[in-house]
Amino acid sequence: MPDSFFQTTPIYYVNDRPHLGTAYSTVMADAFARWHRSIGEEVFFLTGTDEHGLKIVRVAEERDKSPKEWVDEASAWFGEAWRVLEITNDDFLRTTDERHIATVQRFMQAIYDNGYIYLGEYAGWYCVSCEAYYSDAELLDGQLCPVHERAVEWLVEENYFFALSRFSDQLLDWYGANPGVVFPETRRNEALGIIKQGLEDISVTRTSFDWGIPVPWDSRHVVYVWYDALINYVTAAGYGVDDERFSRLWPTVHHLVGKDILRFHAVWWPAMCMAAGIDPPSQIVAHGWLLTGGEKMSKSRANQIDPVVLAGDVGVEPLRYHLLRDVILGNDGDFTYEGLIARYNTDLANNLGNLLQRVTTVVNSKCGGVGPLPSDASATSLAQIADEVVSDVRAAWERFAPHEAFEATWRLVHEANFALEQAEPWKMEPGPAVEAVLGDALEVLRIVAILASPALPETCTEIFFRIGLEGRPDAPGRAHLGAGELGWGHYRPSGPVIKGSPLFPRRRLDESDS
Ligand code: MSP
């Protein structure tokens, strides 16, 4: 049975449409899911929407809708945006799904039965946008939320509390035993810092509104939205309903989250899992923020870019490629339209697009449209470069550096273009010499199509088609280390090499400014 790989995204609040920041998170998770499928793993890729809590009640009120009407409408925007952005999620979980409501109640009951939930009273500063309490020390001057820079509210409630403080030692032991569990290391240190500062118990139910999941043993309370949301990951893995599936998937879970929700995932969630008696997550990867003009893109700052509109302008796959290639996972990245167009022109139009165009043109003019086979690996330096690139790409994905995976892949594109410029096959007579040059370039295109497919799946499928190959470059297992096809010499066309129109016509910056 193949290894499993369970990739998650955060589940998004349905207080507004998806924006480029949330699209970034989802595209990144999608690329990991795609890469892991291509190396032959059995992938389960989960995303969804976070639909309970006060924030949603207020948004619905503003629009004169019931919370349910609102979340049905808004959740669909996410499903639609992810379809446009070619997101290959296997499941889309809504926290209003019956299956999730049942699991939250089951999971919480387990924690309660294990003695880690008790009744108390909570008074504190609450940010509705974060759906989180803050201590005085955490607030910005003027009693403002540190994330949204908005006024917080003083809330007093009878709440059930989760005894987070009792997990400090267990969490520290867990971090000690699993040094790589949070990536990047700066975020691991941040999480350790939070634990070492001393953990306080957290209030995990609400009584002031009812748009939430009823606490199973006390229906006057609904579950706090973060507690409810985190449990989505085990709902989708089959917790309590399919033990076999759960025990296969859960140990391979990879949570991709934004740095702003680190403490929920790297402190609360592992403790919740321990309290319920299951293993904490195996991997938490925290990405940075996508900024516009140096600021986080978010509803409250009204500086959002609609990813669907942007994709309609520059193309879905160029957008995906730019996000994956130019934002270093873990760091913030400043999004500019100029940066996107520059990357499009250099990597896609001038390098990859040009390579395909040249090769397919010359194969048609010199070889009658029949793709010649590549040279023996020992006869071309491209074979060795391809080998190095393939192992660099594998290593880059392993260390959560997709930008390096694509950088390495484009080194191969660049080398193939360079080899063509040196040999100038367009000036050669038909015959074995020109065939060798073109066969090698076709083999590079085949390998590149497999390696680039996590960012550019449809483009790479078109490349396969144009170089006379059947099927898709992202077919499961093609990049498998042992049984895959990333070694030199697999190019065997079954159809003609086709010269089509350029995949990526060059773009001018002012093209869509009108
Ligand atoms: N609903 C919670 C997550 C619950 S997960 C159990 C939430 N939702 S959110 O919609 O506000 O944010 C979801 C994710 O989107 C977070 O990881 C957040 O970091 C990410 N992003 C929101 N704005 C972003 C940018 N501008 N840039 C990158 N990621 C951004 O938090």
C-alpha cells in the first residue's frame, strides 16, 4: 500500500470573499498535494470553511440574512474560487456539516470525560475579527487588537474552560522529541516561547449567542469557534467513525497555516489532541503573509486582490507559478503586479514557452514532426544536469521550499535553451546530428513538464501533448523515486510533435491597465 499524505489548509472564515492571501495558502497546499501524488503517495487533501461564531453572526446581520443563509452563500464562493484556481482538494469541509457537528461533540466529550474541561467564568478583551481573547499585554496602545489594529470588546461569560495549563510539560516534551514538527524554526521557537511563558486555561464555550455547535453535556453553551474549527482536521480523517482510515491518515497530517494562527495550531491543537487521547499532528508548516504595499491583505484593511479576477487577467497558472516561485515559504512576500508580469515574461514566455516553441518548430521542419529519441545519458551533459535538478527538486519539496524546486527546474529549462543556442539545430541539415540535439531537448521538456506540474498542471499537460506524449505529466507516481519516470531516457512519443501557438505570449505591463 502506498504511503499516505494528509495535507490540510486552514478553514477560511466566510466573512468575505476569498482574496489573494487566502488563495496563496490554498495554492501552496495544492502544490504539496500534487507533488506528493506525483511521487506515488496516497494523498488526502482537505480544505473548507469556518462558519460559526460571532463574526459570522454579525456579517449576516449586516446583510439582513440568517447565519445559515449567509454561510451557504459565502462558502460557495470559496468552492468556486478554488475550482478556478485548479485546487485539487479531495474534501471540502464546512463546520456546519452534520458530520463535523457530531465529531466536535464526540471529541469534546472525550476531553471532558478525560477531566480536562471544567466550568468557570471568563472576563477579557475579545477581538471579534480574530474570534480570540487577548491579555492586556498583548494589546496595542489604545486597546487595539494586535492583528487587526481595531478596538477590542470586554466580554464576561460563564464558560467551560480547557485546562491548557496542564499540558505545558507534555508539550515541551513533545517539542523536544520532535524537533522538526513546526517549520520554519523561527515559528517553532515562537511556539516554544509561548509555552515557556506559562500557559493559561482557555475558555472554550460561549453562552452569549447560539450560532455554534451545542456542548454535548450542556446545551446552554456553544463551542468556541476556534475549538470547533481545529477539530475539522480529525472530522475529515474519520475520527470516531472510521478507525481504520483515521489511523492510516492521521499520523501523516501536514497542516499548512498562516503565521498569525500559529499558536492555535502549535500550542492549543496539540494539547487538545493529547487531552482527547490521540497523537498530536505530525507536521505544522507556517507560511508568511502576502502583503500589498507592505501590509497584510485582509478584509479589515480593504486592500484585497480578488484572485479570480487576477487569474482571469494573467492566467490561472502564471498566477499559481508566481505565488509558488516568488514567495519563500515561511517569509512574507510583497505582491506586485509588476513582479507577476516580470516572472511571467522571464520564466514562462522567454524560457519555457520559447523552449517548447523552438523545439516543436524545428522537429517539424527537420524531422517531419516525429520526435527523435534522446541521446544516451553518457553522451549529453543535459542528462547529468537533469539528474542533479531532479534530486534538487525532491530535496526542495522535502524541506518545504517549493520556490527552490521551481528555481531548480528552470535551471534545466535554461540549460536546454542554451544547448539549442550553441547547436543551432535550425541551421543544421536533417539527419542524426540534428535528431540528437532535438531528442535531448524533447527529453528535457518531458522531465520539466513532470517537475513543473504542481504549479502548471494544464500547461504541462499541453506540453506533453505537443511533444507527442500520451496522458498527463501529473499522473500519480510519475515522479516516484524508484518506479517513476524522472530518469533520463524515457521519452518515447506515441504521436506527432505539434507546433501550436505560443503557450505564453509575452505581456506588456500596461496591457491590462486600461
Ligand atoms: N478560520 C480561521 C482558521 C481556522 S483553521 C482550523 C482563520 N481564517 S482566516 O480566513 O482568517 O484565515 C485563514 C488563513 O488565511 C490563515 O492561515 C491566514 O494566515 C491566511 N491568510 C489570510 N490573509 C493572508 C494574507 N494576506 N497572506 C497570506 N495568508 C493569509 O484564521
